[in-house]
Amino acid sequence: MKKIFFLFFMLLFLNAYSQDSPKEEIDSTFIISKYKLDSIIEFGLKQIGTKYIYGGTSTSGFDCSGLMYYIFKKHQIKISRASGSLANLGRKTALSEIKKGDLLFFKGRNLSSTKVGHISVCVEVTKDSFKMLHATNRGVVVDTFNEISYYQKRFLFAKRFLKILAP
């Protein structure tokens, strides 16, 4: 009887705690090695040339969030399938401080919108810009941010949700 009472009390406590927790406290950060990050990026780059399919999450075709879902899932990092939910991961990062592995969020076609409509991942930081992997109407490609005004105009924010362990 004491065990049942204890379990009931714990369930009650956990339920109350989860309802009062602010959203920021449940945002996920995944701790990985530099080697695993390199493996994720390398795997993502192997998807270049895959065609774009709205709602796609496989090598038959990807949309932007489907690509992110696929490449991270293959490395045992389970993230949401929806770009809007992915925006809740990690913490915001300044454009000037973007690192490999950071997620980049953009408006969709409507410039006046503030909603996330597109997502990519930083695969390389260059001297004055960064390269991002994403699924577009051109298929899965890597673009240099500073070279494409379409994305510069639509950039909303970057999020860092991976913590890289020092080697």
C-alpha cells in the first residue's frame, strides 16, 4: 500500500512540475562530440542533389525540415519534423557567431511574415559568411548565405541546439 501511495504522490508531483515549467526550460540541447558533428554534416552533404518533395523525409525527396529530421535522426538525435517546432530548440545565436551545426530559420515567401517558413543547417563558416545545407525547389543544395539575397532578406534567427564536447 505504501508503494502505491508513493507512486501516486510522485505522479502527482511530476504532473504539477511539468505544467508549471516555463518553455525555455524544456528546450533541448544535445551534447555530442566534434566527431559526431562532422559525421552529421558529412552525411547531410551526401544528400546533395536529392530532389525536393513537399513533406519529404527520405532520399526519395526532402523538404527543408524533412532533411533536418532525416540527417539528425540517422545520428540518434531525435528532433521535430516541423520547422516551427524546431525553432524551440536550443538558444538564439547572433548571425556573427554562427557555428557549424547551428540551425538557421527564415521567413517563407511572404516577406512581411514573422513565421518560420524555411530551415537550414550551417555546414561551414567562412571568413565573411557561412555555408548552409538545405532543401529548396532546386533540391538539396549548399548555398553561401552572403551570396543569396533571397535568404538574407528572409533571415529570422539562428539557434544552437548542439553542445560540442572538447576533444
